[in-house]
Amino acid sequence: MENIDKKPVGQIVAEDFRTWPVFESHKIDYYNKGRQSLQDVTNEHKIDLQLLINEITEKKETQAEADPDFNSWPLDDLSEYII
């Protein structure tokens, strides 16, 4: 896995929506404070960085084939899917 400790938490969720439950379970605001790096968030919440990275990795590896890649969809297909 790439080195994500400097990556903003909002970007992590945007790149793979399956990761949001990890942040929710630790009460990390990935939406309003999404520009904070993973390192900064773990320091602020007193969470072990490696633990959080392991949880994120686990979520990214589960059900990878079953989930659609919404980022690659054309906007008209995506909006139709949402509606």
C-alpha cells in the first residue's frame, strides 16, 4: 500500500468510499476536516497510526470486485444511478 500518512483524510475517502466506516468508528470528521493528514488526525485523536492504516487497508481489500468504480462512470450514468 502507498504511504498514506501524509494524505488528507477526505481524499482517502473520496478515492475509496469503503473507507468511511473506519473514520466514523474513530469519530474522525473526514468531511469538514477532510484536509487534515492522516498523521495529524491520529495525533489529534490519540490513535495509533499503524492501527488506522491497517483498518483502512482491510476495508480497501474487502469486496473490491463487487463495488462499482463510481469515479470512472460518466456523469450522466452516475446521475441516473443516483436518481
